[in-house]
Amino acid sequence: MRIKRAVLVGAAVIVVLWVLAAIVAYSREKGELAQAWPAGLGSVRDVPGHFPAQTDNESATKLIVLAAACDVRLGAPSGDHKAAAEGLNEYVRAQLQRGEDRAEAAPPKVAAILGAKVAPLDAVRAQLLSATPPRWTMHIDRGLDAPLPNLLGHMELTRLFVARALDASSRGDAAAWEDLHAAWNLGAGVRTRPELISQLISLALARTINGAARTAPGPRPAWMHELADYDVRHSMLASMQGEAWMMHHASEKLIGGAGFLNRVENAVAWPYAHLMGSSTLAAYRRSATELAASRDCDFRSGGFSDRMLASIPSWNIIGRIALPNFGSMWQRVAHYGAEREATAKVIDLRSGVNVDVASTQCSDGTWSVAQRADGARVLKFSRKLTPANAVETVMPMELVISR
């Protein structure tokens, strides 16, 4: 009898402890889901309303067909992705890294590739410049299983347009602006998506287009104000929040696994799982809050990433594994601020406009303009930008304006 009573008392204690732990875990997670994020983003609970479900529009459907004629696959990703044309990526990268406002002509191999694609590229450009921007299927409610457009295809098509624009710029052909405009409109369907990978690709496309724009001849076209107004910081913060929501959505599905045994196991682990969830959501929000306050263009990601990881308790195994490298991501965001400002100042200097040496994008540097003996001017930022990794293409922060 005593043994039975002891067992019952022990079971009651376990149940009480489980209930208390569940209450604490639930209240913490509910509270974190309701916490306001920076930049007017609202709470994580608001995310589905920011990204309503949509399907491919007519422009996207037409682009899939037109891009195929350029040997580029858009739409849903597939496993049969073709490698980029030989030499084309290297040509684009080399031009973006040149410290001049002039582009070099495409080498023979790249010129041959572009020459073979004149008609299909012209057709894609006409579609992008005359129609509603493409819109790709989006269902954030599916969490980590949400569909994505073919982001590699977007990169390939953008590089084709940028390579053609650079080659045109080398000849002083103002048609370069039309190719850059088409590339910019292509990215419209990616810039508004919630996935972090979509935003990283969108940023890479914008940096490529911006880097090439400094070489294009003639005055700044009207569409360039869209590039200038692109709030990449807000878009990245929104995608961080979107990732937090999708991570929470995925964990909710996992905890609610099918089968009696799973349900029992999940019931036992429920408080711990939700404590990890609230801790991870808090880490995402802390990261976003600190990044939103930074205006350094030479942002150093290492210290930030280490600090954010250290802020996650050791018992939060999922959080320590799943936290993305937001520091490296923001390093690219910060670089783009200086790069976009550099392009705008180069275009102004060529147009005879006096530029302000103060920076509106960077809190950690200023600009200077010097005249060389040969008449060329040199635009220089007061510091170099530290690449996020060995393969990142960073625009030089010392540019020669010879025109």
C-alpha cells in the first residue's frame, strides 16, 4: 500500500512539475511571438499577413518560356541546372572589380555567347520592360516546404544582361541602361519574398546591377531611382522575421507528429521544445534589433556572429545549430550601402554635379574627390571594405572617373 501511495505521489509530483514547466514554456513562447521587432515589422505572428499567398502571374509564365530560349531555366528549381557559360561570370566579376568608370569589351568567348543570344535576350528584355513585373508562387504557410522560384536561373539571366550592358558600355552605347533596367525588373519578383535565400540572391543581383551602372554612358535614367530607393536593410530584416516564423511553424508541425508513441514522446518533451523555441525566436529578434541599429559600411561580421551565438543558452541545442550566419549576411548589406553611394557619386561627377563628401549611407566613413594631373578625378572612400569571404565581389572604394 505504501509503495502504491509513493508511486502515486511520485507520479503526481511529476505531473505537477510537467504542468508548471509547460505553463512557463507556453507563456514564454507566446510572449516572444508577440514581441515587436525593429523597423516597424510588428511581431512574428504578423508575418503571414506580410506575405500573402500568390501564384505565378502571366509575366512570370511568359518569362519561363522566353528565358528557355536563352538556355536559362526560371520558375521552379530542378536538378538539371546547367553551369554558367564559360568565361561570362569571370568577365562580369572582373569588370565590377575594376577601379575605373569604364568597362572593357567582352573577350571573344563572351562576345560569341552574347552574339548567339541577341534575339532571345532582346525578347526577354522587351517582356521585362513592357509588362507587369514577374510574380512567383509563394506559400509561406508551408513553412520550410514553401516553393521557391529558380534563383540560380535569376542569377544567370541577370549576368547575361549585365555582361551585355558592360560590353555596350565599353563602346559608349547607352543601350547598356536598357539591359540593366531589364535585369532590375527581373529581380522584382524576388525582392518581395520572405525567404532569407531569396533576399541574399536579390541583394547579389542588385549589387551586380549597381556595379555595372557606374560604367554606363550618359545621364542617369529615371528608373535608377528604384535602385536608389530599394530598402535592402528593411527587406533583410523582414526576411529574418520570416525565417523565424517558418522555423517556429516547422517546430510546431514536428511536435505534433503522428502516432501514439510520437504523441507520448512529444508530450514529455513539449515544455523543453517550446523553451528552445522561445529562446531561438528571442535570438533572431536580438540579432535583428542590433543589426537594425548599425550604419557601419565596413561591418565586421565575426564579432557579431560570435556574440549572438554566445547569447543562446547551452541547453538550447536547436537554437545553437539553427541560427543562421546573420553577421555575414549583414556584411553584404552594409557593403551595398557604400557601393550604391559610390555609383551615384560617379554618375554625378561625370554629369558635372558637385558631390557631397559626407556619406548618407555609412556612419564609419566619408568620401573625397581628387584631381589627377591627367585630368581624371578619383573618388575615394575613407576606408576599404572587408569582404565577407574569399569569393565576395566588392566594388573598389577608389574609383577613377576619366570621362
